[in-house]
Amino acid sequence: MSRSSRQASLLIFSYTMLAVAWGWRLLANDPVSPKENPQLAVTRTAIASSLPQVPKHLQQPALFQLALLPDREVEALHTWLQAAPEQRLRQLTVQQGPLHTPCPLNTALLFVELTRNDAPLIDESRLLVSASGDRIEEIHKIEALELLASQATSTHERTLAIEIHERVCNSPAATWQNVLNLTEAARIARRPAAALRVVNEWLDATPPRLNEVEREAALDLQSTLLLEGTRYAEASRVTLDSLRALKPADAIPPRLMQRALHATRAAGESAELLPWIERQLRTCPDHKRSLKELASAAAIDPEYRRWLNEGASIADLNHQTSIACELYFRLAAIGEIQVLTRLHALATQIGRGKELTEVLASLHGRFSPVQLAQALTDGDAPAAARTLLATHLQSSPDDRAGWRLLTQLDIMLRGESSAPMLWESFLKRFPDDAPALQHLARLQVSAAQPSQALRTLQSIPSAQLDAATLRLTAALAIQLDDIPAAHRAQQLLIESSPHPAVSDVLALATTTLQHPEGGAAQEALTAALAKLPAGTALQQSLTALSGISEATPFNTAAKTE
């Protein structure tokens, strides 16, 4: 509903209430003054039309009171409306005003005055609202102060906004939402300490001001504000003290563990959290399984997987090798193959190679040897990956993906200078492998071997040629003055595209003019021209050029007499 519609509805409602009030007065034999002040109706209408600016829950009670208001109080409101904005606000808050307070209409008029364009300064208004005592109910006073704080934020008076929010949070009627509003204002002003002070007060309040859900949210917010204020050591101490306060039989609250993880990591004290992570893991049923049982388990608790990762990372970072290795073993057993590199290094270091072999063997049912080798490769363990692959390829000599990865590993181990020879060796096994041929050709181009690169590209099956390969082939052929090869590559490039680039057609026209076999080349050019938009100047000029090329060449030699 638009603002004008709401105002019209309120006016209709207001006049209805007035009619009801007068009818009630007549039925009650209440004498009506024959000389009624004509300004009364005008005053009621003016006030009713301003109420749409008031919060919705205050509008209806204010309209009821306005409709039933005695004439003398309406006359007082008429006089009040003529006063200056500051004086009007004072009479609603700290001075004797036109109405008996507290009452819904007085509260509603307060919000009207606070939202007027000519309202007093925000700082002055908040002082008057704060000092209003019992003339404004506390819950409405908080609402008015929140409005002023919002206005201060919108006008970039951020310090003032924080001060108003702090005044609200000190009220016995304040709620946790008011603290959250303060926090938002403090973050905008980059003053997390202002919000932190209030959060700490609410956490330490006696009797408690927070229920269990709000208290957990407050603890999360406390830790976050400490970190935002770069008070990392304090955040770590607070969370670790909370963990130490738990009894041995108590379950560790997940949110407390999360807070502690962030805080100790920021403070560089993650090693202090490791015992608590191990305690958390011991409470998980999955931790009681052996490596073999974990490898065959149908499902793993995500929280167990998560804390295994966190614990292994922290232990490894803090050089607690045996703990890290044990956790990495369990991670590998549940299928987290990205840890194989560190596991291989640590297990080899502390003499647990046999267990490593067993874990790798248990993974073969879920991952191929190539996947396991790739995981080791990605983790910068090419030697371990090569050993695994070499063993696999002895029994599976036709595994192309395995040989490809082995070739890449050998290049990593031997150096880039060995790459051409190794890819040639791979191609002896798989001579039609297009990616390998393309890669070898690029290596040959880099080594200034254009003729070898052209031969390599020409050995790629036509069905596997892409645009980049065809353009490289054409460029190499032109460089080597092999016009038929260049023309063939350009022809295939145009044939593979329903809408060829003009530059490709122009290149084909150029090689057509130079082609030793004009007939076949001309047919290819004609087919290419048919793909261009008909009737354009470019198409016509190229067609004319094609006609010239078809004409019989004339002899320009001078005739001898």
C-alpha cells in the first residue's frame, strides 16, 4: 500500500472514530457546546494525517485516543502545533505538554517530531528522549533512541550513533537485538571495542540477561569482536579457558571448538588446541575403527572427517610428527587422498612404510592407481607417484592415462630438456594420441624445429584437429614455403566452422593464388566464399578475385621481331 493510500485510510478511520465518539457522547447525554471551536476538526485532521510516519503498532492506539480526546486537550494540541520544533519536542518529553502522559498519542507524536525535516539536532533529541522519565514508556523510549541512532548512522555521525546504542543497551528493557544493532554500528565505525564492552557486560550480568541460545550467540560475537580488534591472544585465552573449565566427562560444545579453532589459529597457538581436538575425536564412534574398517566403511561422520583434517594439519604444522602421521593415516583410509603426499613423507620418515603400503592397497577398490599417483603428483611427490605407476603399468601395459602421467612424471624428474624424447617414446606406444602430438609439436617449435613440428602436426588424424592446431599448421607451412600444406590446413579450418572468420577466408584466398594446382584449390575457395554473407562488398571482391585467378594467364614477355 502506498503512503498516500495509508494516509487516506487513516483519515477515514480517524473520522469514523470521531463519529463514534460523538455518537457515544450524545447517547450518554453529554452536553455539546453549541459554540464549538472550528479549529478542533482541523487540528484532529492535521494530527491524523501525520500518523502514517509512526511505527504501525502505535498508529491504531493513537487514533483511538485522538478520536476520544476531550476538546480542551485538542485545543491544547492546536496551541502546541504552533510552537517551534524544539519546543514541541520538549513538551512531549521533559516539560508539561498538551496531553497527560504516558499515553499512546503522546508517544506517537514523539515519533512524528523525530522524523520531521525540521526536527532538532539528533544529539539534542536523544538527550530529551533519554531524560523523559516516565512520560515515555521505556520500551518506546528504546524504540525512539534506535530511530535516532539509525539517523545518526545515515548522516555519518558514527560516534553519536554508538553512544545512542550504548544508552539503549544499558536500559533494563533492552534486548539482545539491541546489542546486535550496537555491534553493527560499531563495525561501521571500525570500533569493535565499543560493542565488545557491552557484550562482556551482558555475558557477566547478574541475574543473567541472556537465554541459552542468546548466550551462545554472545560468546560467538565476543570471540569475533576480539579477533576483529586484533586481540588474538585474548581471544585464544578466553576460548581455551572455557575448554579448561569443562569437566572430563563433559561433551565439548561444537561452537566452542569452532571459536577456539579460529582464535588459537589467529594467535599462533593452535598447538594448544591439539589435545582438545584429540579429545573430540575420541568421542566419535569412527575413531574406534581400525584403518581397515575405516577403508571399508560405507559412510563417515562429516564432523569426524573435519576434525581429523584440522588435527592433522595442526600437528604437522607444529612438528608433532607421530600424531600428524596417525591422523593422516586415518584420513587416507577414509578416502582423503590429497593427504597422501604428507603421509608418504612422514610414514617413510618414522618407519611406517609397511602400513602405508597397506593403506594404498586398501584404496585401490575406490581409486585407480592413476588417481592415487595423480594425488601424489599434485602434492609434489613425483618419485613416490612414479614408483606406484611403474608397478601398475607392469600389469596394465595398455593404460594410456597411466603412461601419459608416467611421461609427465619423468619430465618432472629429469628436466624439461628430456621432454621431446619422452613424448616421442610415448607416441611409439600410442601413435594416434592427438594431445601428445600437439604437445610434441609445440616443443619442437620452441626448439626451432619447424619442419619436424609440421610433420608431427600432419600426423594428427583429421577428426581430432582443432582450430588452434590448424592455424599452427598453416603458419608453419607458410614459414617453410609449403603452400599446399598451408592451403589444406586453412581449408579444413574453414570447413569446420559454419561461419568462418573473414581473416581465414582471406588467408585461403592468398594461398589459392599461389597454389600449384589451381583447380582443386579454386574449388575450396569457392566453397569458402559461399559461407560468407551474400551481397557484401567483401564477398563480391573476393568472388571477382576468384574469377581473375580462374582466367588464363597472359604472356607479358616482349615479342621479338
